[in-house]
Amino acid sequence: MTSTAITFSDDQANAYDSIAEMLRLAGIDLDDSLLLPPKGTASSVMGVTGKAGSGKTLLLAELYKALEGAGVDVVSGDYESKKRKDKRTLAILAPTNKAASVLRLRGVPATTIHRILYTPVYDPEYERIAEWLAGNGERPEIEGLTDLALDRAAAFYAGNKSIPGALAAAGLRGSDFITGWKRREEPLDIGFIDESSMLDDKQFEDLKEIFPTLLLFGDPAQLAPVKQSGTMVFDKLPDTRILNLNRVHRQTADNPILDLAHALADPSLEFHQFEKMVEDAAQKDERVVWGQRVEVDLMARSPVLVWRNATRIRLINAFRNVYGAPEDALAEGEPLICDGIELPMKHRKKRLDLEARGLIKGAQVVYLGEGRKPGFSRLHVMGAEDPQVSAASIVKIEKPDEEEPFIPFAARMGATFLHGAAVTIHKAQGSQWDTVQVFAPDLFVAARMGRMEAGQPLWKRLAYVAITRAQNRLIWVVRNRLSKPTEPLRVDDLRSVAPAPLTLAQEEPEEFL
């Protein structure tokens, strides 16, 4: 098998050399693929910034390959082997499940920031199988597992390099292997953080405690986190620690979506001029659509992106009405967005379980049906490494002109959810979808209000983030209309993934009834 050689642009090559020097001080020589003692104990942080298409992900992927080739152990959500003193560790992180899954599709073993804050507690017997598969131990003898089952695990791992998948091939469940989670006690060595424009100061400080060497990849044109006063964490780094990628590589493929995104950098561009550019692009390329209505069929898996909460709530209720969703229940296939976890401190372990399984704030979820216990839901967490979960749920559906949300069902405590047929552009950061619908009337309102953020008109930042969420197709919706569905909501494609149930009430079920 041969691989295509990567040719860096000048700015990528310069960035690679600067990062290689930082890693050399950390004891990793990429030129000769050697691991050496670190030169000092001081922490080091560097930022790689650039707009969409500037090659940040390509650079990240090539650095990952070089580090793995040098013998660095990659810590992912798949399996975390016991750390050895003679080894160095790398974790590649993203703030959302979707962002991590985009990297995984490109061959980069990424996981979420929440996931790396915790370490799994493995069953000792089955951990011996994992260590053997990873090349760190002898073939084990496990009571209850035949040689044939171990052979199946080894054959699966040889082709897929997935410990959970290999254990499943041997007939084991995820709950057999991982018995719990605990806060990470020992630091790792190197952290790559994608979509770091979404980090707030608290997350940044947590990451610096875990990683003495930290590399932030971020887009300065996106929206800053709420309560960050328009600044991003890499804005506070010295200029000498920021590597900016200026060349836009993907424009060479004549990508009209990226052309529109980068046109927003023109300070003289007005909203009406930009909309004319979108309309012209739609006449020339099918990847851009001038939409006269919201396509409701897309909303179950790809939410409409809006600016105002009032618009979001109206679209959600229109979605539910057009599908005939019952007033007092959720229909199978309805999309949800995790809004956090409501658990008292004594159930901290359960919180870790849920967060490690992908139920973090902002996670996109599809409702599969009621769980076995009252208040429990069966859920598919989009982009998560182990996507199917059963959890105590509190679902809130907001109504237009009503202060209190409608709650179709709820456990006393557990994971809380809002409806996910439409989301704000702020909440959409860090995620990507094949097709994205942007509700343009909301951006027109933002433009009329004349609001600014970090020296740039807010509508331009909103438009930039919304447009760059689209991987292949952008629908610029210009009218407040909703199409009729062409088929019912579906979950059969998600149910084909084997479920790995997680319950919140193993020890104290009465707390959650």
C-alpha cells in the first residue's frame, strides 16, 4: 500500500518546523523519530490559527502521524493503556462529539475534552486482553472465554485497531470491560486541541494542568465563547507563540461555500451585497442553494442554524407540528440537544459515566424511545464513539410566548435536553454537517441592529460560523416557510448500531424513579 506524499505550503512548513522545535524541547525528535529526555520542566503552549480551509486539520493530522511514528502513545476514547515511564503520550481533543468524529473520519484518533479529563476503570481480567491486543502483554487465559473467542478478538483488532470492537467480537459488552470512571490523576504529555476558539478560560487552565505541552488549533474568525468578552484563549498568547496559516488551500478546489465565507473578510461588504453573492453562487453551483423555505426533512439530523432564540423556538414547534408529534410525549426520531446533567454531588460517579459516554453540554442526540424504567430514554449520541445510551432524562420543549417550557416526561434527575431541530449559531460551533440550513432573516436582523464583536460586525461572524458548518452543501433560507416532510421520522438506521445500555440507577434505583 502506498500513500500520497503531502506537500506543505510555506506557512504550513514554517509552522511544522516551529512545532517540531517545541516538541524537541519536550524530548521528542520528529526528524529522527526519537524519544529523548525533556529539556526542562517548563510548560509550553503554542497556537495554530487560520480561517476555514487554511490547512489546520492537515497539519494536525501530519503531526499526529509523525508523533506516532516516533513511538508516542496515542490516548483516545478507544482504550488507555497503562502509562510507562519510558513512553510519551499524545491526546487529540475537540470540544464536541461532532468535531471529534470529523477528525476520526480523517483517520485522526480524536476524542472529547470531557472524555480525557477522566480515566476509565477497567475490569482487571478483561484489561489483560486489551493489553495483549495492544502488544503490551502475553496472550491471557480468561475463565469463561475460549481460545476461539480470543482468536476472534485478535483477528478483529488486526483489521480495525479498536479494543472495544475486538472485545465485542469476543462476546463481551462494554459494561463488562469498563466498570466506572475517575478524575484523571496523572498528567499526560502532549495535547492537540482542535476548535480551540470554543475554549473558555476555565477549560484552558484544566488542560494546562494535564498537558505540559499544549498545541491549540483555532479559527480567529469564529465567535468567542460566551462571557469571554469577544476574546479567545489563543488571543492571550504572545505573538511569538502564534503560528498563523494564511493560505487557503481548499479554495483551489473551487469550493463556493468557502469562497462565500472568506468574502466576509471584506470590511466594506454589506449584508445585501453578501446575499447577492449567495444568490449568484446558487445559480452557478449546486452546492449552494437559495432556499425559499426550510427543508423539514433535514431538521431531524441537521438542525437549522439561527441567531435568535425566538426563531429557534418557532422552528422547533413548527417541526413538531408538521410531523404530528404528540403534545405529551416525544416521537421516535426527534432530535435533542443535551443541556447538561442535573445530579447531586453524591452521584458524581454517574455524572462521569454520562459525560464519558458523550452526554456533554451541546451533544446532539436522537431519541430512540422510552427506556425500561419511568423517566429513562434510549438515545443515540451523534458522533460519540459508543453512541447508544439509556439514561434518566429531563426533556424540555420551549413554546412560543410561554415562559416555562413544556416537559413531556422527566426523571427526578439525570441528563437534561432541549429540542434540537433548530439551534443557535453559537451552539453550532465545533460541529459540522453534510448539509446546513442557515436562516438568513435572523442574520438580516443582526445586520440591521449594527452590533459589533471584537471589532467586526456581528452578522459577519455569525454568517462565517454558520456557513463553515457545511461540509458539502449550504442552503441559505430567505423566507419564513417550512416544507412538508417527504417521509416519517426514522431511527432504523441508528438502531443498526448495537446498543450498550448505561443506567444511572445501578446502586440506588429509588433515587431516580
